[in-house]
Amino acid sequence: MPRAVSASVAALALGALLLAGCSGTDESGTGDNQSNVATGQEGFEDVRKLAAQLGTDAGPGEFPRTVRNLVANEEVGETVIPAKPERVIVLDTGELDNMASLGIEPVGIAHPADVGMAPGYLDVGDAVDLGPYDALDLEQIKNLEPDLILGTSLRIDDDDLKRQLQEIAPTVLAPRPGVLWKENFLLNAAAVGEEERAQELLDAYEERAAEVGATVAEANGGEAPTVSMLRLMAGQIRLYANDSFIGIILDDAGLPRPETEDIADLAVEISAEEITLAEGDWLLWGTYGEADSTEQAAVVDGPLWDQVPAVADGGVVHEVADETWYLGLGVAGAELVLDDLEAIAADQR
Amino acid sequence: MIAAPTRTARSRNPVRSLLPRPRPRRRVVVAVLGTLLLLAVVSAVALSLGDEPTTPAALWEALHGRGPENTVYAVLEVRQPRVVLAMAVGAAFGVAGGLSQSVLRNPLASPDVLGISAGASVAVVSVIAIGSLGGPIGVVPIPVAALAGGLAAAGLIALLARGGGLRGRRILLVGIALSAALTALTQFLLTRIDVYDAQRSAAWLTGSLNARGWGEATPVLVGVAVLLPAALVLAHTNRALLFDDGVAAGWGVRPGRARAVLLLIAVCLAALATSAAGPVAFVALVSGQVARRLAAVPDIPPILAAAAGASLVLVADTIARTALPSQLPVGVLTGLVGAPYLLYLLQRRRSTRGTP
Amino acid sequence: MARSGTAVAAVLLGALALLVVAALAGVIVGTRVLSPGETLAGLLGQDGVAATVIWELRLPRTLLGLLVGSALGVAGVLAQAVTRNPLADPGLLGISAGGAVAVVAGSAFLGLGAGTPRVLLALAGAALATAAVYLFASRSPEGLTPVNMTLAGMAMTAFLGAAVSATVLLSASTMDQYRFWVVGALSLPDPAVLLPAIPPAVAGAILAVVVSGSLNALALGDDTAAALGVAVLRTRLLAGAAVVLLSGTAVALAGPIAFVGLVIPHIARALVGTDVRRVLALSAVLGPLLLVTADVVGRLVARPAEVQVGVVTALLGTPFFIWLTRRAKERSQ
């Protein structure tokens, strides 16, 4: 029997090791109640510095031009664009939003594997569906004869693939979607020679964001409310923080965040028992995918919901569209978020 | 309790098993040539199909770098690497399956059933998960992780099944149990990472050749190029393994060491193939058995297992990439074929008992 | 191995005491950290948030663990007794996978959500998988040997998995559900599923009690059992039906949780001998003990996330399974 015992001990040790190993992958957590969520390849500080180096020095509308972008992971290089592009391929939703905002219809669209070609608020026109961005068919892309390919380094994370795309057509890659959505918009605009139009759109957005923020403060009795951004996903509950698409918009609107969410990170992950950590005066929540497959029933219809500060104090509690508030990654999506905020504020009066 | 059929098999007909049976060379040669011919035809078809189909004449031109730029690009830059990768992965899995089935003298003992692929999978998903949770990505390349995971799983199975010999059924049960634990762990990791990455891992876990190119094919090609000849050189040893240890010793072969070397080759090939394409389900199991049946010899000629595996993966991948509405991972198709085949093998255990 | 009635009663009482401790841990320990003071106030209903967490989140979940654990423990005893297979377990034999795949396919193809349809789908899937695995294993030349059944169960699970992968990979929402389904997890019980799950669970428990005496005779071999006046086929069918009812219910409530049905009967037999009735009674206590403990462990190791209970039981169960196969081998030599 000793052999059996030693074998069992070995197997048990393996099990413990593996379990320890996989909880070890959570090491980015800050301990106790909070663990930071995936933020991508680099820290956000670096990513902003990185984004600041990208773009072009060409004069308005001037071609050929050179655009600095990520030609390999964390390597800035130059892509030459000989003439104003007319056949653009976008490799993710953010780039699609950027092109749509500039009035350009892409000829081909890649997207996340688990959603359709484009969110409902964007029109795809006659564009070809290229399928998921992690299973690109280069033959199909080549046959479309593009003169520009837009994407992010995070999504096209293989350096070989980056090189292959460059061989097909000039390719401009931003670091990552989400937190850099404004920088990405300007970079994409630089690639198609619409940098002035893009800056106008961004200025208009920022002006409007400030106005909407003021409207919200007014609706809240003159003082800007703290806003909690709750997102229910399958097996995960997140409070979105400052370094996210929605975090940037709320910051532009001058709306403060409760302490837990006021951090330089994408989001904080919480459990269903910790839902009362969503401490904002306003609680805006969305559900990714089917409500059935998330913990929506256990949280929003659950017993603890009534103890969440905003619910208990009769504050604003509102469901928002996941497609724009959390998945929208461009200026068109941001404008829709502002529309929603304005409508919610109007309801309060 | 668990019976030990290998013992009954060994003692079933001691006189007959002591006489080396002449290998029906001709049939083996015919089978190899036939499979290679099939492989050539299938490759030609696979090279012709894609976003826009290519005619045989245009294909011939494109293979020589002539013709419309887009066609040349499609054939040489996109389809050719994928076809080569499919064949390399299939050949590696096939040889791995054939070798392990021969050595362990069990039609069910292939790397995919024994949990080698599951070990590689855990390693790969861990690497993806670490990247997705903000850790350093790319510190451990995925092929290296898969190789390490596969070898570790093999070592663990050998350790845990120790004492029952490598041929017993215990190794099967241990492998299956280990697979269950490793799969549970993989699934846990999948629930811990972003849904986008989970989708990617899920495709990887079923085995997929989507968006793969020369970068992935090279390690497998090198592995096959080195290890297949090694397996062929050891082929006569491999034959001796079919007979009792005494006979093997009489042939001047040390059965324990030879078996260990052959199994090591099998594990390396399976892990290499897994690193490039993920654990393409049941290819190793099925190709080994198909090769054995085609050749109608008790041991499995490695070259035939390689050709069978290559054809299987290439056919499945070509169907998965062209005939279905969306590009499905090739492992889904091989799984749909392979699992019923496993059930079928279970039904026929007696007729194949004692031979791999 | 025969033990006196008092010894068995003592073992049973000890197990019950441990179960009470585990259940208490189930309501005190969770992903939200509560200080001892808060916990006490919550238990007494004085602290609003703590009271809600303890009484309305953790207690129902612990009760769910008790129900599912009992169902799995009892199903394991029946499966092992009826097949005379020490490696039998609803998870390993593909029965749970059948139930889970039916639930996922139902939601993907037919749009059937939670509630009665889920319970019915799980039961139907479990029944079909049981029949198929039994058929394949019994048709194999050596008959229903433990190895053949395990292998047939594995092949069945692989086939069902491949068939559903095609669906799942093409649809993200199903993907999300599937990812959680296949692991097996306890969460807040959905009342829509809990109520329709109770009748089959009760029916399975009653069947288990009814056939337990005949199963004792069956352990002596079919011929002996028949000579003792036991209707062999009927006993098999009834016990099989009980296994399907219990494991189907468990799947509908918590997904396919492996290894509980395998491990528990062996521990029970080691403690109270081979009498099926005693083993059943003890397994009905030990099953929930293991499951609730594994759930508590799962809440602690990856806070604020949880390790699904199915992962914990698989990691605890694998060494045990390997030990069992080694022991079986040594005994046969």
C-alpha cells in the first residue's frame, strides 16, 4: 500500500500546486476585497506615453504621409500611406466607429468572435464580414484590395500577423481599445487624412460632455452626483473605473466617482455578496450578453439589491445599454452615452 | 475488480506468439503508396479552395509564382502554409498515436486519450490567462508551454501508473482521471479570463488551424523531420515489442529502454502538434488504428500512421474552412468522427486484443 | 466488516455533527469579509447587510449544496451497487454530461430557459446518456467491466462535447452559459428551477430506499440474487431510474459535478461496511459534507471570485480515483 499512498500524495500535491498556480494568476489583485481586472499588455501610464508618440507630422490632407504606429508589440514604427485611402478595412468595433464618425464606409469589417459584424448603432453598408479578428482570412483581405488596414495591437497580438498585414496594405495599429479611444480616433483619422474633422468632432464631444455633466448636476439638485458603473458579465461582476471607455466619458462630463471606482484601472471585480460596494449616488448598470447567463437575477433581483446605497436612498438606478456604455469604443458611441445621460437627467426633473 | 486481459492475451497462444510472423510487406507498401496518393489529391483540392476557388491550370501557374498577384498570394502565402501545417500536425499526431498504441499494446492508448493533450492545454491556457490578467505575455511562448505541459503530464501518468507496467489498463484509467482534473482546471481558467480570450482559448482547446502560418508549422516540421526517422530506425525494435519480453531480449533488444524511448518520441510529437494546433481531438487515436487496419499487420508502421494522420487532418481542416458557414475549429469535426470510433473500438475489443 | 448497530449509529451521528459544522461554515464564510461582530449581528438579524448576506444569500446556497450533495452521494452508491463497479459515478459515466449537454442544446436550439424545461431536459439527457453508455458497454465483448463502462462514458462525454462545441463556438451567449455549466457550480438557487427539481429528487430518494434491500442481494451475483427471490431486472431498472432522477436533478441545479458520487460511497463503505442500506444512509450525509466543504474552500481561494465547486471536487477526487485504480489492481494480483 505505501506505493498507493505515495502516488496519492503526489497527485494531491499536484492538485494543490495547480490550484495555487491558478489562483496565482490573480496576483494583480490588491488583496482583501478588490482585485484589479485585466488591463492588457502594459500598464496604463506606459500606454498613454506610448499613444502620445503615435500619429503623423504631415500637413492637413497631405499625401503621401508617414504615420507612426505599432508595427510590432510595443515597438513604434512608421507606415507610409501613399494616397488618401479609399478602401479601408477595420479590424475591430472601435475602428469601425471611428470611420463611421468620419463618414467613411469600410470595405471589410472584422469583429469579436462572439458578436455580430457591428453594434446596432452603426451601419455597415456594403462592407464584407471578415469574421472574428483572431481568425482572419488573409486571402479574403487581399482580394478586397484594401489601401489601408486599421486595428489595435492588442487584438492583432501576433507580430507575424502584423507583418503579413503590412505586406497586404499599409496597416496602422493603435495600442489598445477602450481607455485610448480618443487617441485612437485621432490616429485613425491621421491615417485617412481627416485629422481636422476628427479634432472638430472631439472638441464638439468634449464641449457637449461638459454641458451634459452640468445638466446632470442640476438634475441632482445642483451638486454633481457620484456615479457607479456596474457591469454584469457571465461569472463576473465589475465596477468600471477611470481607465475605461465609460470612465473617460464620465471624467469629461465632470462627474465624480465613488471611492472604490476612482482608481487608475479598467475595473474592479466584486462578488455578488459585495454588491453594496457600488456606492455611487447614481447607479447605472448594464448586462453583457444574455441576462440568463450572467448573475443579473442573483444581483439585480437578488435580496442584497435593496441595500445598495443608491437603491436604499432612493437615488437614480438605471439600466444602460451595454452595447454603447461598455462596448462602444468610439466617438459615435460616446455621443450616444451622452444622449442617455441627458435623458436620465431629464427624468429626474 | 479490474481484470488484466493483457496477461490472458500474452498466454493465449504462447507457441504462435513465439514465432515471428512474416510481415506482409507488399500490402504495407501498397497501403503507404495509396495513402500518399490520396494525400496528394487532397492537398491539390485544399490548395484550390479558398475565398475564391482556383482552377487546376491557375493552381499550376500559381505554384510556380505566375499568374494574377492575388491568386499567387492566396496559393503560396495563405493556403500552402496551412496545408503544410495541417499535414505536419496530422503526421505528428498519427505517429504519436501509432507508436503509443504499439508500445502499450492497446488500441485506446493514444496521447489524446491519455491526457498528454490535456496537460499541454492547461499550460497554454495558463499562459493566455496570465497575459489576460495583466501579467507579462509572451515570456513563455505558447509552443514551449504546450511542450512542457505535455511532457509533465506524461511524466505524471508514468509516475502514477508505475508498478502496473506501461501496458496495463491502469495507465488508461490514470490518464483519463488526470485528463478530467486537468480539464476541470482548464475550464476554471476559462471562466476567469475575459470572454474574448475565452473564445480564443475555446477554439484553441478544440484544436484549430485558423490564422496559423509558417511560424507555427516550423517547430512541428522540424520535430517530424527529426523524430519520424528516429521512429523508423527503431521500427524493428517496435516489432519485437509485440512479442514477449523474452523474445525481445533474444533479439538483443532491451524492452524497457526501447519502449521508453519510443514513448518519449510519441509524447514529444503529440506535444509539438498540440502546440501548433491545439489538441485536435482523436486524431492520434484514429490514425493509429486506421494505419493498423490498412496494413493488416499487428504493429503499426510509423510512416503509414503519419500519412493517415496527415490525410485526416487535412480533409477535416479543408471541410472546416471551406464547406461550413463560419470557420469552425478542425477539432470539432475530428471529435465528431473520433468519439464514435472510440465507442466502436470498445465493441471490437476481443478481436484486436493482444495486438495494438 | 459487519459492525454493530450502535457503532453505525455513532458514525452516522458523527458525520451529522460534521455536516452541521460545514453548513455553519457555509453561512459564515464567503467572498464578502464579515468581522465576527458583523457576523454575530447578522445572524441575530441586527445588521441589515450582514443579515441579508447570511440569511438570504449564503443559507439558500448552503441548502442547495445539501440537496445536491445528498443526491450525488446516493446516486453514486446506487450506480456502484447496480453495476458492481467500484469506479461508477454519474460524472465519469457520462450521465451528468448527457444532462448538461441537453440543457445547453435546449437553450441554444429551442430557446428553453430556466425552470421546469431545464429540469426535464437534464433528466431526459441523463436518461439517454445512461441508456447509451449501458448499451455500448454491455455490447462490448468483456461485458460490463468497470474499465469498459468508464471508457464508454468517456467516449460518450467526448462525443456530446464535440457535438455541442460546434453550437457553442458559433454563439457567444451559449458559450458563456456553457462555460459555467460544464464546470458545475453552486450559486444562489433559482426558485424557478428549485421547485420543479424537488419532485424528481424525492422520487429518486424513495426509489433508492425501496431497492436498497434488493441491491444487497444483487451484490452476491445475479444468479444468487434470483435464487433469493429478487427480481434482478426490475431491481436494475428501478435503481437505474433512481440514478437518473438524482443525477439529473443535481445537474439541473448545479451542473455536472464529478467525483462526489465516486468518492463518497467508498468512504461510507470503509466506515460502515458493505450493507447497501447503511452505505446509502451515510452517503446521504457525507455527500453534502464534501460538497459544502468544497464550496467553502472554493469561495476562499480566489476572492472575490470563486473557484467553482466542480473544480474543487475534481481536484480532490482525482487522487482518490487514481488510488482506487491502484488498489483494485493490487487486489486482483
